[in-house]
Amino acid sequence: MRYVQVTVTFPPSVRHPMHAFLDDGDGWRTEMVTWRRLPDETLATLFRVAAPREPYLERLRAVDTIERFETAPGDPPFYLKAYERLGGPLEAFLGAFADTELISVPPLVYRSGGRLSFGLIGPPDQLRDALASMPDRIEVEIGRIGSYAGGRRLAGVEVTERQREVVRAARRVGYYEVPRTGSVGDVADAVGCSSSTAGTHLRKAESALVDAFLSA
């Protein structure tokens, strides 16, 4: 099975109000866990929301397209079930994947700056056609292509390719062995950079991965 990780960026002109809300706080994000398009053209969704509960719900109540919603009790992150009328950019985005065999790998992760990250499984030709048919204002970036091996893919983890390279090198030289058999200097030599730069890459990647793991 072919797997691809995709990040799309919605410009402010077509960004959903609740997606734009995530710009108000550092590290706020929402994850669409599952969804269903109903016969009446309503989209039923289940979200995991990592943002302040009351401000988020207050903004949600002001969104005209939201028909109704309900939440599970508890502090952030909390779960939200919402019903929304389809139309506009949301309809156009979903329409790109209509009548295809593509299957999304949840969660779909919404982050600040209009970014949405998700994984897809399906025929490469259908994927190319789906991405090409998205509205021009939506930017598309392919992050990873390969075979799907199962498990939960952390689509929203912000790790750069250089950080991935450094983490892979760290594993090769024994930096993550217990007891540790490789140093930051060994990692730096393996990727051709200074020890301080290698250390910075490692800390940033580890921070992103730990945050995603604890939020899962």
C-alpha cells in the first residue's frame, strides 16, 4: 500500500474560522479523529482539541455553518463532536477526494498558519489527480512517500528533513543506546556539522516528537 503524508496550507481568505483561531495561541492544535458526510450534506466530525476550552467554544458558537455540537467533559485536550453545513472552500477541498479510492489515515492535524497535515493511502495516480484538482489558493506540500506499514502516523509532527537526518544518524552511532555509546560529536561528524548545530537539531526534533507522543 502506498502512503503519502500531505500538508496543505489554507490562505486567510479561505481559512475556516476555527482553523484561524489556532493562530491565537502557541502550540494550539486540533485533530480530526473521524468524520462522516451525511445524506443531508452535513459533515459530522469528531475533534480532539488542544486549546483553551471556553474561548474555543465561544468562537465555535459564532460560526454560522455549525449546526450543533457537543463536547466530552474534561480539561484540554477535550473531545468535540460537531455538525457543519458543507459549502465553499470546505466543499471544494473534500471534493478533490470524492470518487477516489484514497483513504485518509487519522488524525488530520490542524495547526496555526492555516496548515493541515494528514496521511493518505491509495493509488498514486489518483493522489496526483486529487492534489492537482484542489483550489489554486490552497498550497500543497508532500512530506513523505512510501509503503504503509500500519500504526498511527503522527502527521502533525513538525520535524524537518535535516532534523530527521540528524536523528537517524544519532541512532546509527549509538546516541540512543542504553547505555549511550555515541556522543553529540559523533552525530555531528556523521552529518557534517558542528556539535552545537547537531545538538540543536536533536533537541528540536525530540521536543516535537515527545509533544506529539504525550498529546496522543
